[in-house]
Amino acid sequence: DPFEPPLAGHNALRAYLLEAADVERYYDMAIERHWVAGDTALAAWHASWNRVVGDVKVRQAGFLSAEVGEDGRIGRLKMWTVTREHLAGQEGA
């Protein structure tokens, strides 16, 4: 959420990923296209998963910008997403 404070530090990121792992299953992600310019990588991607509660199918498309530091790790990551959710059995609705 661009209006929430950013995640900062390894523990905050780890907590976020552990929470996601508890509520999502069958996660699939594909990078559609990517570009690299200097220390910045850009990528268009899509993903899908099922929420554990209610078996809701979630589809997401997005774009990301990652800046790589001198240590080879991502120092800054920005993501923009569009999300759709479908109840089980209502895929075309």
C-alpha cells in the first residue's frame, strides 16, 4: 500500500512473508518482461494464488522497480499492482 509506511529491516520483511505464507497457497508468479539499466531492474509480472480461508482465487498483475546496492542486494523496491479476487466456482464472473 503506497499510503502505509514502508517495510524496513529484515525482521519486518520476514514477518510480512511469514504472514503471507500462512494465508496463501498454490502461489505462482511469472516475470513477463524485464529490463536492466545500470543498478536498476524493471519487471512486468503476474501472479496467482488461493487464499486459505474461503478458497478465494487471487490474480495480480504488476510492475516493479528494484535498485541494487554495491553489496548485490536490493536496497530499494517499488511495486505497483492490480488485484482481482474470485470465489471458488465463479472464475468467469
